[in-house]
Amino acid sequence: MTLEDWDRREGRKDWHDRHGHRGARKKGRSSFSKRVPIIVLGIVIITAGLGMVAKAYLNHSANAVKLAAPSPKSLDLKFDSKFTGDSLDTHVFGTCYPWVTGGTGCTNYGNKTDQEKEWYLASQDHVSDGVLSLIAQRQPTAGVTPKGSPEEYACRSGMITTYPSFRFEYGYVQVVAKIPFGNGLWSALWLAAANEKWPPEIDLLEHWHSEAKGAVFLHPLSGVRQGGGVNMPSLSQGYHTFSLEWTPTELVWYYDGQQVSSTTTGVPHQSMYLIANLADDSLTPGSCSGSMVIKSIKVWQPAS
């Protein structure tokens, strides 16, 4: 993941019809003749208005159909998280990046412009009542630098990956989760390359601090990053659904069942795996305190 200023999603432009009224009245017209142009003009305006309303309704209906997330019923469910019992199944989920070997814990050294302050530990992944919580806590934690030298991190947090059990190419990905709001918190749901090289990367969600918006991105193998900001005004309230439709020709992102972005350029054609993590990018008071709660992770693919 990289933290850069993301483009704001361009809003719908308001438009206004301005009608100039230039009808100079001539002397000697009857009262009725004076009213006829006004009546005709009124009928024209009303007719045009009704036409615009009908067109707007049809456009809205078409968009509603176009923007609705596809049903995965025609696909086979290939991965379904089971957060049962009171501990994470580490045969299914990894608790660090797969390239980390030995030692205890890890962090992401790849963000040059916005270095992460957390050290990930398996103890921060809590399973209870059928959900998984990735818990960020402001607590000094022993870790290491990129070169392996000892270093103390200001906080600790949790992450998971499907790398140990499930890597896939194409499919419909769906994550249902509660996203925490708080100082310094940086939530992410994303796909990384199974060959452990970057790019590509596909971000189902990146969210910072207490913003009323998130972002979706594609970092392609070549070319510029795609995607951008997405308004999510109710993100802090309850569970939400983050989905990605990945085909050989297109990527389509959905938030709560509605399409928020798409691209046909730079679509990855290689095996990837899912990561969910709760990072922190601040050392200010009150930072690094919150939990990402994941209810389910599912991946559907075409029947083989």
C-alpha cells in the first residue's frame, strides 16, 4: 500500500436552465391575446419539465441496475472464512506478510511517504462470537528495522492474509467488516501478488483516521495508479460490504452493493491473495486505538 493524496471522486455537476423573457407588449392587444403567449409558454415549460423528470427517472433506474453488484450465485464459492471457536486457524490465515521468516511479528516497510508505526503480532488477532477482530493498541512493542536491527514500535496491531491456504486468479471477492475511526488508524483490505513482488496490488478499501470517505486503487504492473476516493458517509456505523469483481478484462469495485469504480486497463493476470490489516501512521496522543471487526471473507470463482 502507498499513501498518496487521492483524487476526489468527481461529483455530479448541477445545471440550471435560464430563460430570458423579452416579449415586448404591443398597444391595442386584447386581454386574451396578451395571455395566449403566456399560456403556450406555460404548456411548453410543463411539457418539457415532465419530459425531463421522466428522462431522469429512466436514467436513475438504468443506473441503479447498472451499478448493482452482480449476484455470485452463478459462481462457485471457493473460499469462506470460518471464524469459529476462540482462536484463529493459522492453517488458513497467516498473521504476517509471507516473505517474513523467523522472528516474532512484522510491519510494512514499503510505504516510503507515510511510514507505519505499528508492529503486527498474532496476539492482536482475536476470534470470538464468530467474528475476527484486528486490535490496534498504543503499547511499546519490540520489533526490528528493515535491516534486522532491534527497534521499538509505538504500538501493536493485527493483520491476516489468505496466503497459507488460498491464492487465486479472477473471481468475486466480498469482505463484510466494521471499519474503525480514530486518530492515526489506517484500515486496508487488499490483494497482493502471490509471487511476492510489487506491483500489482488491488485495494478493495483504504481508509484513514476518521474520514467520511475511503479509497479504492489499482497499482498495475505498469502505468500509473488508478482509482481514487469514494464517499462513505455511514462507514463508521455498523458492518459494511466491500466487494471486487475481477475478470480477465475488467475490475469493478462495490461498496454496500453499489458500484464505485471500474477499469479495463492494467487488469492483473496472475495469482493473488487477500490481506486485511489495521495500520497506524501517527504518534500523536490517542492514536493507534481501535479494532477492525471482520464478519466474513468470501471468494467465488467460475465453475471449473
